[in-house]
Amino acid sequence: MQRKLEMRRALRLLFLLPMVASVLLVSIPYACAQHSSAPAGPSDKEKAKARDKLIEMKETDEAYKSTIKRIPDAKQSFDPWGNLRTTPSK
């Protein structure tokens, strides 16, 4: 009877120990996540890089717009086959 009781305790310990270990292992990432700080904002170097990129984009847009303004408007449509067509009779 005593031996049966000892075996039962040993089996319970063998079953309970991995269960407790798995619960602890699963809960560790959640505990670590609670203590992490919020991510910092962009650094001064990243801000300067973004500012330079924005300035470059604005300059490119202005250059494009000024180039488009310099293109002359088409005053007359050019139809290379116009003299070969006959005018439709009504």
C-alpha cells in the first residue's frame, strides 16, 4: 500500500512538472512584452534625410511644371492623310 502511494506521487510529479514548466515558458514572452518601452521616434539623422527627400521632390515637381509650361500649344492639328480623303457628300 505504501509503495502504491509513492508510485502515485512520483507519477503525479512526473506529470505536473512538465505542465508547470510549459505554463511558465508560455507566459515569459507576455511578461517581457509588458516591460518594453514604446519605440522612439525618428532620429535627427532620419528627420534630416526625410527633409532632404521632401525638398528634392519639390524641386523635381517645380522643374517638371516649368518644363511643361515651356512646351508650345499645338495651334493646328496635322493630318497627313487629309488631302487624300474625299469630303462626304450630303
